Amino acid sequence: MVEILMKDDDSPLALFLSMLCSPESKRQYPPRLQVFFKFLDLEGDIENQSKVFVSRF
């Protein structure tokens, strides 16, 4: 099993996107992820929303 350690300055969004293999998936995921974050009522841009999501959940 591979364990991924995040440093405080790492972007959760960048880490997530780096795990996707397909360029098309990398293109499509951010807008879909932002819809999910808006459903959770997370404020800010997608980068800030991803950091809040990781810290909260």
C-alpha cells in the first residue's frame, strides 16, 4: 500500500489532480469538484475550497 504524506504547503487539489492519469480527467474534474464543494457550502475559489474540505472532513 502506498502512503502519501502531505506537507502544510501542499495543495490538496494539486495532489488529487496529480493522481489522475488521463489528461481529459484532469481537465474535467475541477468543474465537477467545484459543484460538489458548492453543494457543501464551501466558500472561496476551488483551491481554498479543497483546503477547507480536507481540514474539515
